[in-house]
Amino acid sequence: MSRELTFDERRRAIDSRLEMVLESARGAHLEPARTSIVDRDDRWYGQLVALVYNSIAETPDETSTLHAAAAMELLHGYCRLRMQLLGRLRETAENPVAWKSDTALLASDYLYTAAYSTLGAVETADVETCFATLASVSETILETFGSDDVQPSPTAYCSFVDGTAGALGRGAAVIGATLATVENRRRHHVATLGREFSAARRIQHTLAADTTSPVPWLRSVTNNGFASVHSGVS
């Protein structure tokens, strides 16, 4: 009987699959794709796929789960690049790579396509639901990018985090539940859990990044505006 992977073991397994996908991402034009994926902290969205699956299924950490986990991390990388493009981040010393718009656009499209291609390796009778979930997440994030509510306020920031980190968390949880053959009418429970945990986690990370203000995440938004949109899904 197979055992459930530890957090670190699963991280390495996800990284291994991502490296296989990114093997073809060579050359200057695709450099942002690799940079957006490599050296991430904990693979939260990929881990969430597996954790939801393992909490329900009898057999832990199937190969399909790791494919789906890698797909979520590729979509995460895509979103980070798109947010840098749409937010027109200032090229500062803190921004490690000054990418041209066309280069970043090409790299983000590469990651988007790779996410769907990697998800296609998942072996499940309900793979269409997995694809539909990924498409729904992408749609929510793009709608969030295009929102007219750009004023730096607590409500606007929380809405932004919910539409980015929250959407990715929802997608990861639903795909994990789908692979575990949870009935469609019950998937909304894990969807809510994944969305709220992911959004709360993002806000906690923002709070931890600035301890000099009684409302640090709001101060960050006020100072930087929504140019620093990449902070919404890290």
C-alpha cells in the first residue's frame, strides 16, 4: 500500500515535474517563465491539490495528483507574469529581471499552455471538470485584473486577493476533490475552504512583510497602489 508523501517529499515531486515541463523553456524570450516558477517557497497551490485529495481518497498521492499539482503551479506562474504586465511594475533594484512586455507576454502564454498540457496527463474519468475548473480560475483572475476598482482601500485589496490567490486556491481544492471523485454537488464545500485559506494566507504574508505599521497591508497598498499586483498571489 502506498503511503502519503511528506510536505517536503511532495514539494520535491512537484518540482521534478515542473523541471520536466520547463526543460523546453530555453532562451531569453522564455527566461521569465522559468524565473516565475523556479525557487518558489512552498508550492502552496500544488500542495493543496494533494492535501484535499489525500483527505478524501483511500490511496494517497497518485501520479495524477502530482500532474494536477504541477498544472496549478504553472498557472500560478502564468498569473504572476500577467500581473506584472498589467500592473506595469516599475523596474527597480528589487525587481530582479527587467522584462520587455513582449517577452513576458510570450513567457506567460507558454506557462498557460503548459498548465493545460500538464493537466491533460491526469488520469480521471472527470478530466473535463478539471479543465473547466482551470478555465474558471483563469477567467476569475482576468476579471479581477480588469476591475475598475483600483482605489487603495481595505475592501478593494481584499477583493483583489480573493480574485487572485483565492481563485487559485479554489481551483486547486476543486481539482483535488474531483480526482478523489467527490460528488459535484459537494465540491463547493472544498472550493470555499481552498479559496478562503488561500486568501487568508496571502493577507497574512503581506502583514508579516511589514511590521512598522498598525495596518501594514493597507499601508503597502496605499504607498504602492495596485502596481504591485504580484503581491496578490505569491
